[in-house]
Amino acid sequence: MSEHANNFSRRVPAGDDRDRLVCDDCGFVVYENPKIVVGAVVHLGERIVLCRRAIPPRLGYWTLPAGYLELGESPEAGARREAWEEARADIEIEQLLGVYSIERISQVQLIYRACLRNPHVEAGPESAEVALFRWEEIPWAEIAFPSVNWALGHFRETRAQTTFPPRRNPEGATGSMRQEV
């Protein structure tokens, strides 16, 4: 490793319009980009798979099987992997349900609609519990993130449709935990 490996400062490089990490010695620019999260609203008939988080943030709250996309992985493969890791769910991707932007944490979420290939689910290492809920049984007061509410609502809205355009954040919604959803 170079003796100048940590010689970076945050500044606006020539020809750019925002602060970046720039090497003070050679001018190399480090571009910091949003994280991509992939997941799915997984259903078996009229029931939806939810996972109770066993890790922070929002430990103990319910969420969709979702997580960060890995390098060299397609979004669909990532959603299938996350469903397996968190709920031991073998899923079939039906369609992209929503693309949600969570700007305050520089995150883009690609959430799919998917069905279970078989009824077996169980908690993976990042889940304390996994369950199948009918709509009226969903523990709404214990949902981990606003985007989970959005995706569940969009799932219900598109449930009878075989094709539809992907949904996005509700008007004015940013994903802030302080926001009423």
C-alpha cells in the first residue's frame, strides 16, 4: 500500500458540482454511490411472509425478506438469496413491484412481488421469527420501515394484476422513521 493511501480530503473536484473524496497527491476521485437493497413481498395464496428482525436496526420489528445486493449479482438473484437467507423461502419472482428511494441513507430499494414455491419457511440467521400473515393479521404497529408499508400497500393494490408499472415512494414520502405512513 502506498505511503499516501490515507491522504484524501473532501472537496469539489474540477469540473464537478459536489464534494467528493479526492486524493491530495494524484487527484483520484472516490465516488460514493447509493446502496441497493433487494427484496420481495412473498406470498402464498392470500398470506404474506414477514420476518421479525434479529439484528439492528429495528431489532424485533417485522420486515420483508430483503437486504443489500452483492457485487456481481442480478437484483432478481439477490431477492431470491435474501428470501432464502432470512426466511428459508424458495421463491419465484413474478414482477418488479416497486423502486423506493430512501435519500437520507442513500439507499435505493428494488422490491419484487414473488410467490413461495412451497409452504416451508423458517428463520434464517438474521431473523428471530418468520410467519405467514393474512392481510388483517399483519402486525402493522410493529413494521420495521416505512418502505415495508409502501410495498405491502402496493402489493395489495396490484394483487389482481398480472402486469403493472413498478410503484415508487408515495407522494412526499422519504422513508423517514419520523414520518407517518
